[in-house]
Amino acid sequence: MTTLTRARRTLVAAAALVGAAMAAGAHAQTLDRSRRPTVPAAAPFRMPAVEMRRLSNGIPVAVVQNHQLPIVAVRAVIDAGALQEPPEKAGLAPLTIAMLTEGTTTRTADQLAEAFADLGNPVTAAGFTTITRNFDRSVELMGDLLMHPSFPEAALARNKANTAAQLRRLREQPSFLADHVFNAVLFGPAHPYARVATEQTVGGITRADLVAFHSDWLRPQNVKLVVVGDVTPDAAVRGLERVFGAWPAGGKTASFDVPAARPAAPTTIYLLDRPNSPQSTVLVGQVGPSRDTPDYYALETMNTVFGGLSGSRLNSNLRERHAFTYGANAGLQWRRVPQVSTLRGQSDIVAAKTDSAIVEWLGELRGIRGERAVTPAELAFAKDNRTASLPLRFETVTQVAQEVANLLQSAVPIDFWDSYAQRIGGLSGPDLAAVATKYLDPQQSVIVVVGDRRVIEPGLRALNLPVQVVDENGAPVAG
Amino acid sequence: MTRTARSARRALLAACLLYGGAAQAQPGGRSSSTVDIPTLPLVRYTLPNGMTALLSEDHSAPVVALTVWYHVGSKNEKPGRTGFAHLFEHMMFEGSENVATGEHRRLIQSLGGTFNGSTTEDRTNYYETLPSNQLEMGIWLEADRMATLLTRVNQERLDAEREIVKNERRLRVDNQPFGVASEVTSAAMFPASNPYSWPVIGSMTDLSAASLDDVKDFFRTYYSPNNATIAISGDIDIARTKAMLDRWFGPIPRGPAIERPRVPATTLAAEKRLVLEDSRARLPQLQISWPTVGVHSPDRFALDALSSVLTLDRTSRLRKVLVYDRQLATNVFAFDNVNEDAGYFQVFVTPRPNASLTEIENVIDSVIAAVKAGPLTPAEVQRVKNYAAVSTVTGLQFRIARAEQLASGLVFDGDPLSYRTDLTRAQAVTPAEVQRVARQYLGAGRVVLSMVPAGKLDQVSRPNLPYTNVTPPAAAAAATPARGTN
């Protein structure tokens, strides 16, 4: 009550003062705010110089010097993921990686934790970011995790039980459910991209599986290292060689031959019932080309016009024009060459407007293919965004480390960014329409809707598209 | 586009700049050596209209970040008109006299920049990161909306933004299992007259009732230069930047003096036990919250250390027992949330399936009782400080993080460089102080929230004690089909 009184008093006083202030402001204001500032041209941006080295056992090391702050970031790119798991042991790869911090042949998990706390930074198998002086000690701990795990049985049992609980919690999330259904219907339920760990697959994993997975895949030929920051290439390689140079060869070499996706089918709505969802989680997408396609630049730039940013068409339509959602975006999920990509948009739509939003969405797909040609202003917007944002993309040590790691992870040439601005600069409106027509097909898309069936199904049925009700794994259910 | 308080706080915690902590790392506990904490260069001055400018020059990347802080948040709202500060944040992106609706985001993105805004209980900020040659465009955009926003605010845009905010709430709160946990906790912890009792995103009923005049009054009262701070960090020239600020912000007239709400300190006389059901949840959760202190209390440093002593890593006291020894939980997280005038200490547990919430609560109580009985070892307090020192350095990487740090330091501590003094004060925390704040704040007056799948009231912690079921009507309706079919 007192708060209310005080607030009212403030408002009355404010109103009186504002009247006076605005009169004064009008008098003083000779500045023409409609004349936008003219800004100086940007200095040419030099991409961070990546120096490629190799350890004595062949492990490639990418080093970028950056002395902005006394810090260093190290990343390991390891080809030991879901594609290397036996299908019936889904979850083995992340479980193995998690178990690396549960103890090594010379340190217990608690001793590792003590060592991290002494430094003041955690170290994982994927790397670390720390102050320069902690570099050598952190590399040594990282090497110990990667090369000498002890995989204690008790820790495995605990990790398995925790993983099972987390898997159950994940299914509380509409975004996880939509993602899983989407991959199952797009690629086929048995496809590696549709595979997820379950309580059953994780339950069947043994210590012997971990030992074998580690012995097979965590090997020099499947590992690349990235060092960025306040360190010279010589010092970086010296520090890494001392630890990782002793990593013995052996095991297997990761391959990336993946079964073909399901053939594209007429656009269908796959509906997963999630009762009492005030919003529907909607995904619309299809299979795209490999990361090394010559269409890469046009596709990414087309997507910037279509759905990549909040200023893109999809968000402008669904959020700004129709207020159906808090946000909508679309993007390309690239995978390591030569695997296919996924072109996908996502949005959480207020339940009652789910069908209307899908109509608008499909309209935007037809639009970008040519019904609404990319305007010169849109083309400039997308190209300028992609090229002018390069300084922001490489602003910090951790960003540079991530960008370099992404190139290595995707098997893209390390000089990729050097010609990037030029490649983007050469694109035309018809180039964008051409890739939209080639890769985005509103007649052959997968639409996944996770929402309250009671509320949204009648509207979806009225759209004249096939509606298939599915279960949590994307399998058809009756009704 | 926007973030409300909780997620903003999480983001800041992730950036580690609010970590508090010490500049002293002790490798191996063997020898002590000081971590070199960079001091951000700083030029600080006040424009004649009362706006504070904080400029930090660094040419190591061709990037600049600016943030404008308005010292207004949901705390400045009144009951019946909640959600205003955040709704207003949305309106600030909908154009001003010289910026068309939707143009702000498209312009920044075409310049290669990023932008956003966020609202907490205490303040609202608007920020951009840009290639450094575009600094003046960022300044022009921020000045245009401070100077002329009301020329474009109209009923149609207000109605649309209201719907978007309702969608934001559906996304973050209503469609998440137990998404209302933090707001039922705040409502239980603070009396209804206390502005920290309502959520930043506000009541949707209040939002629907907001009129165009309410919005305009809010702007005139709080969006004045004398209630604003601009921090600019990165590749700038100080003299040229000052000239830009003079040109675009200088003519904006001073607004009324602002009366800050006086928020009394809060304690709870007794324990409040709450229960939340959710039909979409598959496993229960447990959350315990104690009222603590605001940013001006020196006790926040010891409370922060206490949270780390409990759950920082696998050797921390509570994590060790719950996750590793007894294996009752997959995870546990303790933190001290510090607002300008109040705070709360919270322990949040994600249990294992079939673990009893009662047993978990018993463990929490016994671990906290042991901390109170003491003594704590110097080592378990020191490790917290080592992490804080390193993360403070790595947390200075982004120019926007530096700008936010400077603005926050000024607005809340009166010192833009308070991250350094905060580190020093955190470093001085002793085991005895950690023990004292545990005794002082983690007492009987607290809010215990059991979150269970709909209908599973047998899973509530200590079910024989009286509790209030705070399940919102929508989620209660959620339980209906389950009752009907089983």
C-alpha cells in the first residue's frame, strides 16, 4: 500500500516536470536527427592467421596467436561420436567422453578435481580456456584425461544412472521431442541421425564397451588440436608435443559413410500430442547438400534473407506481422564432409495459431523460391551482414578457437575464411532464388508439430496436407 | 529479442563476471602467486543533461560495444501494472521518429552487428556490438529512441507487442515443466507489496490492462538521460566518441528526478512449504530458497563463497553427498542471487528417479548444519577464489561484457571498475565468515518448493507437514485428463 502511494506521487511529479522539460527541449533542439551519421569506411579486416603444425605422431595442430589478454584456449576435435557407436549402444560416445574425468591411471577423480581447483580452471577432454601461465599444466591434465582413463566401474554405474534420468527429463522438453521426431521421419528411424540414446541402450553399456571405444577411436589419427591466444606457435607445439607426442598409434580411423536419407516425400504434418502445451513447437525442413557444395555461399546468404536473423522474412512474418510467436528462425545444419546437411526452421507458435503459422511459413518458402523475388535491398542486407560481421565473429580468443575447430571438425580447408567475403560479394539475387528453388521445396518438406492435439488438430486437418499422428519416436500411431 | 531477469542473470553468471572472487590463485596450495587482473582503461564523465558516459579504449580488435542502462526495472512498477518495464523494452525496438518499425534490427544486422535488450527487477539495458567504424550509427540509434520514441508509439504496435510478450511468457514459463517455479518462490518470499514479489515479465492480466497513456508515462518518467548510463568499450577514439555523444545525446533534455522505491530487507519468520504439480513433467525437482541480501551488503561475498563450498565441484560438500556418496541426485546447484536491494540463496536439486525428496531435504539440512557447526577448511574456500580469479580474466574477452561490467559497476556500486574491488573483497573472505553467513541466513525461515508430476503428491518432500499447493489453474486443468483416463 505504501509502495502504491509513493509510486502515484512520483508519477504526478513526473508529469509536471516532463511538460516543462519538453517545452525547453523543443526550443533547444536544432539537431536534425533524420540525417543519419556518415561513418568512415571499415579498415580492411585481416582474418586471423592460422599456422598449421604437426606433432611427431601426426596430430595436426592449428595455432592462432592473439595477445589481447593473457589467456589461451585449447580445443580438441575428436572424431569419436555417434557415428562410431554400435547402434545398440547409442550413448556410448558421450558416456565414454564423460567418463574421462572420472579418473586416470595415476589420478582419482577427486585428485583431478583438486588439480583443476589449484589452477582455477576446469579441463575437459574437449579442451579449456585459461590464463597463459596455466597452459602447460592444463595441457598435461587434458592429455591425462584423453590418453589414460581408468573407467572405474562404480563411476560408470553412477554415470549410467544419471544419464538415464537425464534422458527421461529431456522428454519433458518439447524442443527435444520435436527434434527427435523430425530426424526420425526425415532420415528414417534406423538412420544414425535419428538414433538417440535410450535408457535401454545406455543400460546395456559395459566397462568393456568403454575400453574398446576408447582404444578404437581415441587415437592420434582421429584427433586434431587447436591453440589460440597468448602463445607462440613454437611454445604451443612444444607444450602439446611433450604430452600428446607420446599418444600411441593403433585403433581404427573414423569414417563418415552414412546411409542415404529416406527419399523425399510429399509434404506431411507429423503431429506429436503433448497435452496442455500453450504453444506448439513447429519444425519445417528437408535434407540439404554436403558442406563442400559450391552452393554453400548462396545457400547461407539465401537463408539470411529467408530465416537466419530476426530481421529475416520468416521472423518478420510470424513475429512482427502476425505476433504468432516470440521468434522464428531457419538455418543449415552442416555436418562433416561428405555428409548431407539439414535445412530447417523452427518456432514456438501460440497453439490456436498453429495452422495459420504453417500456412504463412509455406507461403514464405514459395516466396523465396521466386514468388517474392529477393529485392536488391534484401540481397544487400544479407551480403552486408555476412561480410561486415566478420570482425565480430573473430572478436575473442574463444570465438577464434571455436571457428578454427569448426573448420577442422567439418573437414573444410583451413583457409576457408580468406576468400569468404569475396565469394559472398559475388552473389546475385537470381543466385539466391536458384538455390532456394533447388533445395527448398514446400511440396516435399517435413513438418513436425509438437503440441496439444485437442486444440490444434482440427486446424491442421483443414490445411489439405496429410496429417500423421506419431509417437515420441516418430512412429505412426492410429487415429 | 529480450531476456527477462532470470535468464539474464544466468548469462552473466556464465560470463563469470559476477562470480565475485579473488585475485589470488594458489597452484597446488604450495606457493601463492597473484593472478594479474587487467584494469580496463576508463574515461568517465557526465553530460550536462545528467547522462553518465563510460568510455574504455582498446584497439586489439576492430570491434566496439555499447550498452545503455536505464535504472528502471520491474521494481519500479506498482501492483496491478506489472510487466511494464519489460513490455517497454519491447516497445524500444519498434521504431522512433527516424527509425521505422522493425528497422532497428535490420539496420544493425546489415552493419554486421548484434543487438539485444534485457530487463531485470532493477534495470533495463539496450546494447549493440558493431564493427568499430559503425560506432556512430549505434549512438545515433540509441539517441533517437531516447529522444523521440513516443512519436511512434501507437495502439496497434502496443497491441502487437503485448501478444509477442505473451508468447515470450508461453515459451519461457507456461510451456516449460515447472516453468512458474521462480515466480511462485518470489511470491512466497516477499510480501505482496514488495516489488521483488512479482516476476519481471509481469502478470498477463496487467499487460492486457496497460493503456497507451501508461506506456507514455513510463517513458517520460524513466527514460531520461539523467536516469541513463552509456558504456562504450573497444576500438574507439575518446575525443571523437565524446563529440558523437555530445551531438546525439547532448540535446536531449533532462527528465524529472526519479524517486527510487525503498525496498525493505526481507526475512521469513517461518518456513513456507509449497507444492507445484505439472502434467508434462516426468520427474520431480526440489528447490529451497532463503532470503539474503542485496548488492550493497558486504555479506554477498561470503554468501557467494558459501554457494561454491556447497556445490562448485565433486569435492564440494553438498554435491559430494547428494550426487556422489548417496547418489540421490543427478545434479545440485547452489547460488546466491543478488539484486540491488535484496537477494536470495537457493539450492536446486534434480533428483534421481525414485529418490525421495524427503531424504534429499534431510541431506541438505544436515550438510548445512555441518557448515554451521564448522569449521570450514581454508582449502575449500581457497579453491573458490582460484576459479574466480581465472574466470574474471577470461570473462573480459567480449567488449560487450566489459561495457556491461562498467555500467553495472557504476549503477549498482558507484564504481565502474568494481569488478576489481569485488575480487579483492571476495578474496578476503575467511572460512569463519562463510560459517557466519550460513548461520545468519540459512535459517528456519525459507521457502521449500516440491515440484512433482501431476497427481504424484506422494512424492512431495515431508508430505506430512502442511503445504500450499501453488499449481496454476492451467496446469491444474492439465491434470484433469490424467484423472479422467486413469
